[in-house]
Amino acid sequence: QVQLVESGGGLVQAGGPLRLSCAASGRTVSRYAMGWFRQALGKEREFVAAISWSGGQAFYANSVKGRFTISRDNAKNTVYLQMNSLKPEDTAVYYCAADVDRSFIYSDPQDGYDYWGQGTQVTVSS
């Protein structure tokens, strides 16, 4: 079992930065692909970013490309999402997820995740 706990959410003004963390416990996630997703009120959950086990591969949704950066520290069993130039439309609950069946990501970075965190709220004011 893998437990994932997100933190770092909050209220931020448009244009500002925020850094989310996802701490894993129960099992090391150092060999797993990890992802970030978000769900805005009244909308379906959507893919934000994914990273391979070593950090050598990173994938982003078009809506966040160039503004968000996913990274990981395997020694700390933690994945991060650095969010810059935030927009009101980035407001959502952000979730991290672990894919225990993949270390590398060759296709469909948005699919196949097995464990999910409880989420952290990000609110961007205009």
C-alpha cells in the first residue's frame, strides 16, 4: 500500500507562485511514475503533469506547459509541483497519484494510476 499526502495548497493572487508537495509513505515510490491531477468544482478531474521514476521524463497538459514544473526527490519519497504565473482557471483541488506498474512513461501519461492522495485546494484570486 502507498499513502500519498499532498500539501502546499492555499490562496494566491493571479500571477503568483505556489509549490505543492506530495509525500509518500508505506512503500517507497522511487521506482514509480508519479502524476499530478486537478479537479475544479463541477468539472471532471484532469491530468496536469507526470514524471518518470528518475525525473528524466516529464509530461504536461497544454494548459500548464511553460508555467508548471514537476520534480521529485526520491531520497525524500516526495514529488513536487512548482506552479508559476497562476491563473484563476488553475483553481482546483490538486491530487498526486502513483503508478506502480510504470517506471518510465512511453505513452498515455494521464492513465494507469493506482494510488491517490486526498488532495489539496488551490485557489487563485483575480
